[in-house]
Amino acid sequence: MSNGLIIAGVFIAAFVLTWVLRRYALASSLMDIPNERSSHSVPTPRGGGVAIVLSFLAVLPILGVLQWLPWPFVISIVGAGAGVAVLGFLDDHGHIAARWRLLGHFSSAAWALYWLGGLPPLLVFGVSFDLGVVGHVLAAVYIVWLLNLYNFMDGIDGIASIEAICVCAGGAILYALLGQPSLALVPVLLAAAVAGFLCWNFPPARIFMGDAGSGFLGLILAVLSLQAAWFSAELLWSWVILLGVFVVDATFTLLRRLLRGDKVYEAHRSHAYQYASRQFGAHRPVTLAVLALNLLWLLPIAFAVGLSYIDGLAGVVIAYAPLIILAVKFKAGELEKAVL
């Protein structure tokens, strides 16, 4: 069984499953109805991200049996990913209180970290820091934050899919450049699953990802970044750089709303990408702009860090500086009625 065949199979499975889920959503009236907090104007089926979950997770145990992947890694991703996806699926079909969602998210993060071995030593300006138990707690917070910010950022057509594909492709190329192409397989498989879904989600979207898919992607990307750091400490910084568009917009928006005293758990439309989509009057220009930022700005810096040409923390500062400027320019976190 070749890698290419497995990758193609995952793509096809995600494509077909998304079609099936779209039919199911239409038949079950599982629709995202536009309201004053929405970034879309047409009722659209949701829950298509389950196709990503199923097509990606189903192949991992097979790779474990073939001894292409270590079983602790498979158990880490399958257990944590399935838990978050089920929680998101239930929330898509009804409503789960925020405290129970958060408990489920931290439980999934703890499961993943247990099998991964926790947070690896951090490399800062050439000095290695082993944070011990404190590091494991910080790693859990990191996973849960990335999980939730991915949910926050999945608000316009195609943006969450494009981000995941770019991050996975960047991580996979770095592994290849470092002489470890076997480690690139899992990020490539995730990118293939997302690409199959993107065929239905590219603007104008015919189905939305839903919480099951967005939360799952956030968690898996966090776990993959920590796995990369166990291989090479610099790679954690590379993955953080690759995730920069989502990390900066979501974090800047959250901090601004917290400082203003907003109820941060309430739905809103004050992310920079949401203001940008309203300014341009369409989702596609913003989604393509995210693609361009990833490929033309973040990817080269992530490569420079991963290949040890520049320090990781310095690379993050360089990469994030213009993203913060863009967040300010597009009013991330500003009070909506003050700028609309």
C-alpha cells in the first residue's frame, strides 16, 4: 500500500462523506440560519466537518497496524480528536453549556498530552527550558485555546479549511527538508481530508464545517505541533508561526473584548476577518488573502526557523508584527455598533 494511494483515499472519502452529510443536513433541517451575528446571508447546511473527522481518524489505526505510526501517537490523536468531535457534534445538534464543553476540551487535551509525553523542552534563544508540570499545564491551555480559537475563526466560507491545509503543508514540507519524510504523512493526510471537504466549502460554501470539524482541527493541529517539537524544538515555533493568522486575530479580538468587559462567550462579529469580509462585500477575497499571507509571509519565516536560520521566538515576533497591524487596521475586537 503506497502513501499516494492512502492520501487519495482519504481525499475521496472526505469528498463523498461531505456530500452525504450535506444530504443528511438538508433532510434533517440541520441548517445555519443567518442572524444579526452571522457573516452569511443564505441558510446553509452545517456539520460537514464530520467528514474530515471520519476520513482522517479511520486511517490512523490502519497505519498503526502497518507500523507506519507509533501506537501512543495514534491513541493520542484518535482518543482526543474523537472526544472533541463528538462534543462538537452534540453541540451542533443542540446546545451544551460552556462549562461542560470546556471540561470536555481539557479532558481531551489531558488525554493527548498523556500519550504524547507532555510538553517537550522549549528552546528560547538557544537555551533549553524544561518546565516540568507547569509546562504540561501550559500545554493543555495551549491545546484548548487553539481548539476554541479555531472555532471562533470558522466564520466565513473556506477560511478554516485553507488555514488547516496551509499549516499542514508547511509542517510536512519542513519534515521533508529535515530528512524525515515519514513524519510528514499525518499532516498530509489531514490536509487531504480537509481538501476533500473544501471542495464543498470553498466560497460560496454549500455546507459549513460546524463545531465538530472546527474544534477537531484546532485540537489536531495543536497536537501535531507538540509532536513536531518532540522531534525538534525549533519546530514548535515554526507551527506557531504557520498558525499566525488565526492566533493573532482570535487572541487580539479576545483580549480587546475582555478589556472592554464584554461577555466573551457570546457570539459576535468583531474578528478582523469578519470586518474585512463585510468591507469587501464577499468571503472569497478574505479567504484568498489568508492563503496569500500563509504562503508568501508566514511559510518562509517558519522555514527559516525550522531550519535554524533564525531563532524561534524572534521568528514569531517578526511573523506576527504585520498581522497585529492588520488586526488593528481591520478593527479586530472593536465594538460592532461603533464601527458599523
